[in-house]
Amino acid sequence: MDIQTRTDLLQALRELAERYPYWRFGQLVSNMAGWADAEVWDIEDEQLLAAARQHLDSMKSRDQQGVEAS
């Protein structure tokens, strides 16, 4: 893993923590692994990042659709 991937992953974790403030850190990581259909102890950082980005993008789209429907 390179420093940019780590920086991006930590940024994604920050965004997820803001979206889900009631989740513990371990829950965030575990859920990210689940979104990637991988076990938490086997997942690569790049897979975590991709899963987090995909989830955040889908949530942003859902949020925008909710605003447009209002």
C-alpha cells in the first residue's frame, strides 16, 4: 500500500464516521469489508477503499434523490 491509498482510505473512514456517528470504529471496518464481500482479516486496503467509495457514492445519490423528491 502506498501513502496515497492510506490517506484516501482514512479520508473515506472519516466520511463514513460522520455519516454513521453511532458506529464504533470496528463496525466501520467490518461493514466496509462486508460491502466488498470479503472477510475483515483478508481484505486489502484497496478493496476497503473501493467499497467505501462505492457506498458513499450510493448514499450521496440516495440523498440527492431524496432532496429532489421533496
